[in-house]
Amino acid sequence: MRLTRCFVDTALTVGRSLALPEAAANHLRVMRTREGEDCVLFNGDGRDYAARLSLVSKREVTAELLSSRVVDNESPLHITLLQGIARGEKMDLILQKATELGVAAVVPVDAERTEVKLDGDRLAKRMTHWRSVIIAGCEQSGRAIVPALAQAGPLLAAAQATDSEALRVILDPQGELSLATMPAPAASKVVIAIGPEGGWSPRDREALRASGFVGLQLGPRILRTETAGLAAIAALQARFGDLG
């Protein structure tokens, strides 16, 4: 039987008991776990912690940490997804599936054609929600390292801050690179820039090009924002990562 995995944002030490944070406790209640049953906890340090529930009540859920093991399922290809902010469920889908496919980091960006404008409390709430979506993707896929989620901000600043060692690409049917002919990234790092629902504007493309991004051919068809990044991640993982 597959054990329920829960993320806990706290230090974990084998041999100790832990009152679980509210989110993890609620998750275990929803899964109808009972006292004496086992589960798996992780906090993003790259390990899974076998645990046994010693108390399950409406007020508190307590677990005893029994053992730990290193989880070795991170891709050798470090992929950063620079994603134009998309609406509601589309952005959730992108984050969830990118996590399952092994992306290492996500950078949400506000582009010229972004339809969703976020600031202040609304942005803070959305960032919290996006992190919860990424964590859920880790819980489901067995990852024990949570992909980094950068603070959402303007495209230009995000593009200029990308790792200079990484191969930086935007999807372009007439791009300089193709999956069949591109060499392996020298530092095993790739940044993929995907536009919002309205795509990159000419000014956005100029900013990305000026920041070192090159065009990558990924077939002759125009892909939606919720398809493009996931297709690119999967293709690059198959070519240079761990999906081959």
C-alpha cells in the first residue's frame, strides 16, 4: 500500500515526536489516516522520513519519526521555467506538471501581454497559493526537494537576473537551435522562457534576446502557454535529463 506523503515546513529529526503543522495535519485527516498508521514526511532537505501517527484528533496530529532515507530522483538537468503569469487554473496546471516533470525552479513574470495584474496582498496570496501547488506536486511525484519559486516581477528584471552559465531559450519555429542538433548545455542548466496567454510582445522578445536568450525550435505549431513550457521541459528532459 502506498503511504501518504506530506510536506512539513520544519526541521525533522529521527527518534523525536512532532506535532504536525496545520496543513499537513489537515491533509492526513482528509486521507482518513488513523493513530498507529504510517506516513511519509519531507521538508525539502532531500530526504523522506518514515513516521507513525501517535495522535490524530480534531485539534492535533502527532507523528513519531522512525527513520529517514535519501531520495535520489532529481534530474541531472537543472531547468528553470521563466513563465509569463497565466490565469487561475492554467498557472496551477503549469506549476503542478512542471514540478512532476522535474523542473528545478520557477520564475513567474509580468510581461507586456500578461492578462493577470497582481500586486500587494493579491500577489502575496497568489505566491502562497502557487507554492502550495508546487508542494502538492512534490507530494504526489515523490520529490523530496521543493523547486524554488522566485518572487513574481517584471520580465526585464527576471531575464537580466538569469544564470549566465545556463543555456537560455525561447520557443521559436525559426529558432537557431533544434532539439535534434543542440549540444548538451555546458553547465547542465537551461532556462526556458514561456510567454503568457497573449504570447511575448516584440518588446518582450527584444528584452529576452538582449539578455542572452536564443530561439529553440519545438515543432511547427503554436502552443498555448499551458502546453508550451511542459512540452519543452519534457523534450529537454528526454534529450539531456532523466526521461530518456
